Amino acid sequence: MSKQAATATTMTTKLMSSSRSRKRSRQYVGLLYISPWLIGFLVLTLFPFIMSFYYSFTDYSMIKAPAFVGLANYIDIFTKNPDFANSLKVTFLYVLMAVPGKLLFALLMALALNIGIRGIGVFRTIYYIPSILGGSIAVSVLWRFLFTREGLVNTLLGYVSLGPVDWLGSPKLALFTISLLPIWEFGSSMVLFLAGLKQVPKELYEAARVDGASRVRTFFRVTLPLLSPVILFNLIMQMINAFQQFTAAFVITGGGPVKSTNLYGLLMYENAFHYFKMGYASALSWILFIIIMAFTFVLFRTSDRWTHYEDGGDGR
């Protein structure tokens, strides 16, 4: 090999080595930037997730070391705990009321705010505020005072000559009352619907008008099909949140009256922090995880029948 060829080979090797070194350096910088999230995910999400699965097979009270009991917790839940079936029933009813109500109200508000007038951004911000405040303890306390027998809601009913309603003391009304709180927190879903409405091509609306389609027909034939991917996303996210609801039942009703609002999240909390049955509560949490996964799987498997994408695909 000539001297010039050897020099060229050496330079090429050095350049390749330098390129690899810069690439590794960029990778390390990238890892450094995401390290707070990565550490948080490993310590606060993945590790508790794995440990809860282990604890679900143990008798664990946080005071003494966990003792392995196999499937005893799961068997006890399904065969000896009457509150389990009641909490599932109450939670399913809550999801059926809160999720469709929230999505419908969010869609109606998105349609109302999807106009190009001056200052519309201010109104959108105002309507989004409940989503920021709605999950707080303070708002739940406020909600409880609103619906007491002497609360604002009954006071307003009195102005129209209607008697007071026992919103929180009646087993038939208490669950409905607390399901109104997440409906009031419609802002996040509304923003997503607004973004979806902005993506609907105006040419389709113009074509519908040319064909003589009414506003209602245009909504069901044009707007709703093109919003279906957003509806699917909102439906799944709100369903997951509703199944895990805890704050409203804990603060507003405490699970009463006669356990008519004893949501599944409240059942887990009571077993974990009232009775210190951490292994039992972990088993309850994994049952809920499987239920949520099953519902999510069904929604994804059936979504191709009613979800439409602009590219004509089914989203899978």
C-alpha cells in the first residue's frame, strides 16, 4: 500500500471514530435531558407497578413483612367480599353516566365555541378552567355544599316553587349527583374536539350545502365521522379516568348513603389505609387493571366499524 493510500485510510478511520464519538456524546446528552422523566417512571411507576403485582399474592400490612398466600386474596375477593360486587356495580353505573355525559357536553360546547368571532379565545379559556380545578379536594367540598338540602341548588329550585331535593342523602340520587362533577370538568375533552373540528375540510361543508343537506344531516354525515378518531381517544381516556375515580365519592358522600356511591377506588382505599390490607388492596387494583384493559381492548377491536380516518384506514 502506498504512503498516500495509508494516510487516506488513517484519516478515514479517524473521521469515522470522531463521528461515532460525537454520536455517542449526543446520545448521552439526550439521556441526560430525559433522565428526570426516566427516573420518575422507573421509581414512581414501573417499580410500584411490579411490586403491587407481587403484593397481591401476599398478606401485607406495611407493619410486618409480606407473607406469601398465593391466590387467597383473589379467592376472598370473589367469594367472601359482598362490597366487591356492589362497588363494581356502582362503578359501572358511574362510568355509564359520567363518560357519555361528559363527552356529549364537551362536543356541544366545542361546536358552540368553534366560531371565528373576536375574543372567542377568552371564552374557550374560561370554559377550560373547570378541568384544571375539577379534580381538587376544594371543588369536591364546594360540590357537596352546593347539593346539600340547604345548598345553592335547592335554593334556586325554591325560587321556581320546587321543594328541596335530597341530592346526597338519597341512594337513588347520590351517584347521579357526584357523576355531574366530572361532566362539569369537560374542558380537556372540549379542547380535543375543537382541534378535531378545525381539521374538518371546509370543502366538505361546501359540498354538503350544494347538495342541499341540512345542518343536522351535515353534522351526522360529515362532522361526526371525521371526529370519530377524537371521539375514540376521548372515550378511552375518560373511561379509564372514570373507572379510577376516587375523590368525588370520598369527599362528597364518603361512599354513602348505604354504599350507593362506594366506588371501586374507594373500596381499594378503605382496604389499604383503613384496614392496612395492602396485599388485598393490590389484588383489587389488579382486578381493576384487567377490567380496564378488557374494555379498552373491546373498544379498539370494534373501533374499525365506526371510526373513520382521512386516509381511509381503520387506525390499526
